[in-house]
Amino acid sequence: MANFRTKVKKAAICSSVVLGTAFTVMSIIASKQRKSNKYNNTNDQNPMYKKRVKFVENESEPENADGKRGHLEAIGDSSYTPTFYDRYIKRSLDIILSFGGMVVLAPVYAVTAIAIKIDDPGPVFFKQKRISQHNGYFDVIKLRSMSVNTPDDVPTHMLKNGGVTRVGAVIRRTSIDELGQLWNIFRSDMSIIGPRPALWNQDYLTAERDKYGANDVKPGLTGLAQAHGRDELEISDKAKLDGEYAAALKKSSWSGLKMDIKVFVDSVKAVLKSDGVVEGGTGVIHKQKEKVSAE
């Protein structure tokens, strides 16, 4: 019995040393990446960074990633003072959960990487410019679910020929493709819970979210809209739910904690049921209602 306890103790010490070393190394890498972030350069940063915005329709302009013609205009400055929960507790949980997630899910990363390579040779991960907190820019990291020939800045629902690979269809349905964002969370680009980061050229969605102050908070791996409709929701409905989340986070530390717990639990249920995942399906609920009304 004593020998068994000694072995367990040695294993625990070795594991702690390995995990501690990994955490330290990853923290150093994350810090260096934050400092060298190209969007820290004002020439590369979004002109609408830290601005309140509105969407101005203009039929003479090119169609953006929302299928709308127009552009964003600044209507003021944005300001948000994080609560104690948001600044300290939520960030600490993000670090712990993202690091733990990357460690525990290492076998899933490995198997998925091999499957992606076999199905469609090319990079396992890809980066895509997205909207960060306060309408800034950052590069989101995802496990590649699309063909290497698919355009980078076009939402899935706007692709004429889909672009999703066979393995991609599986990892999108199970949300495995989103696991690359655990590094974004560890690096402080994102949070576990928050509005899903919009494409940099989804001006209409950005403006709709700004109506409700949703752009004031960090984007997340999952959010209230993700847990209650995801691809099936219209942009305006997504924005309202994201605003509801942001309002709870801003109200008080207790309110923010309760909302995060609710979204986390609801998101797990949605992932297990694959709820709201509809390829090319933004606004499906609304479209189905229109179809029923027409009939």
C-alpha cells in the first residue's frame, strides 16, 4: 500500500511539473504574440475601433458579408468599465478553462488534424480576421472545415457551392472546428462566453450589435445566440440576444456570473443535440415561417 502511495505521489509531482512547465511556456508565447499583434499598429487596426457605429445603406456600394450594401459610420465613442467579475474572475476562469481544455482535448486535436489532412491536404488550422471587443480586429483560429480553395471572408451561408469538406461537415456539426479558439481565449483575444466574433466585413451585424452594446464585451467561443438558435437566427435576433448577454455582464458581477453559467449549460445542451447548426442556414427560422405563411 505504501509503495502504491509513493507511485501515486511521484506521478502527481511529475504531472504537476509537466503541466506547470507547459503553462509557463504557453503563457510566454501568448504574451509575445499579444505584443507582436499586427493590429496593435494603428494602420492595420479597424478605423471604427472604440467607436459607436451605425450601418448606412448604399445600393451603389459592393455587397458585404451580410449580403447588405452600405458601410459603417462612427456616431460617437464607446466606453465600458468592466465589473470585478468581468475583469478578474471571468478572465481567470478563461485562462484555467482554455488551458485545461487544450490539455484534455489534445487527443481530439491530433485525430482531427490527421482526418483533415487525409480528407483535404492543406493546413490544419486557419486564421480569419474577425471583430474583437470595441470593434477592433483580431485573427480567430479554427480547425479547417472548408476546402483550401474556399474564400476566407465569405460566411458559409453565402457560398454558392458550400465549400465544406466531408470531415469539415462533421467537425462543424459537433463544433470541434471551434476548438482552435481555445488558444484565442488563452491569449485574451476572446472569452469562453460572449458574442460570437463577426467577420471583419459583417458591417450590418456589427452595427446591429452596437445598438445593444454587445460590441463592448469580448467575443466568445459560445454565446447566448449560439445556445438559442445559432445559424437559424436572423441577424437582428442574434444581435438582440448578444445585447441581452452584454447587459447582464455589465449590470453586476453576480448578474454576469449567473448569465455565464446559464449560457455554458445551454451551450452544452445545444452541442449535444447539434441544435441550430444549419449549413447555409442563417435565418432559417424566419424563412420557414415565411414559407408556412405563403402556404
